[in-house]
Amino acid sequence: MFEGKSFIDVLNMGGWALYILFCLSVFSVAIICFKLFEFWMKSKITRIQFISKLLEKIKSNEFDEAINFCDMVNSPMASVVKSGIIVFMKNDGNITKTMEREIMIQTVKLERFIAILGTLGSVSVYVGLFGTVLGIIRAFHDISRIGSGGISVVVGGVSEALIATAAGLFVAIPAIIAYNFFTKLIDKFGINMEYCSSVVNDILKKKINK
């Protein structure tokens, strides 16, 4: 069916819906690549590695060094712990609540563009189906206008219309898979932030009580 046809010809076969789906696919791939790179950068250091190095500095009362270490680590764990250490050094405010607020801030940052992937995964299917319905309507309208043809003409028109549905699924499936994958990663980041926050909070409270 696609023999001898260029990419533009295939897009024209699917109608305007295929152009929309092409733009959505480009947008979806861009978001997926961006989030993969972002999460990879934020996962270079494990929770155990981070907390063990950090505790060495805190236990030695090297709080400035601990903050500098947090600045060098590109991870939401570091931002959460850093906020707690700064409050501890200033003797101002509640350490626990400060780190809890930072966890919420970092979670919102991690969730950027994730909802868009879920929306693209849902909408793409319906755009494809809508394009198919319009294509079928157009095919039958052309047949009734010409008044000739046969089953081969009908099948040809319907097969071209179904390109939009196939394209919609092609865009939706990777977007949904990526959405679920990134959601699980965000949950993992959240657990790591909660763990680091709890450990650091306990140590800093012991120093306050001394």
C-alpha cells in the first residue's frame, strides 16, 4: 500500500489527523528523551553512597562541607538534606517541616511534563479514531459521488482511513509506557528523599539535644 509513496504522501493518505499525530509523536519523543536524561543525571549517586558520605561530614560537625557536598550532587535527595542543614545552622524554624516542604518542591519538579505524556497517550488514540472515521466517511462519499467502483474501491478507501488509527496507537503506546515508567521512578525518588530526610533529621535532633 505504501510502495512508491513518500512520507508526505503517507501523511496525505491519513488526512489532517495524521499531521496532528506526527506533531504529537515528535512532542512525545522530545519529552521522553528529556525526562530520561534528567532522571539519569539525578540517579548517578545511590541513596547509600550519598547518605554515607554526608553522615561522615555531619557527625564531624563539618556542616559547611556537607552543604558544599549537597551542592555538588545533582539529586533531589541533596536539595532536601541541604534545606534541613541550613535551618539547623541558623537555629531558625523546624527542620522536619523544612525538609518536608522541600520534598514537595522536588516532587513537583520531578513531575514536570509527566502529565503531558499521559494526556498524549490518551488523546492520540482518539485523534487516530476520529481521523479514521472521517476517512471512511470521505471514502464512501467519493464512491457515492462517482457511482462506480466495487469492493476493491471500498477496501482501498477504508485501508487508507485506518492509517490514522494505526498512527494513533503508534503514538499512544510509547507515551503510556513512558508515563508509567517515569511514575515509578518518581515514587523511587520520593522514597529516597523521605529516607534521607528521616536519617538526617534524627542526627540533627540528637545534636540539638546535646
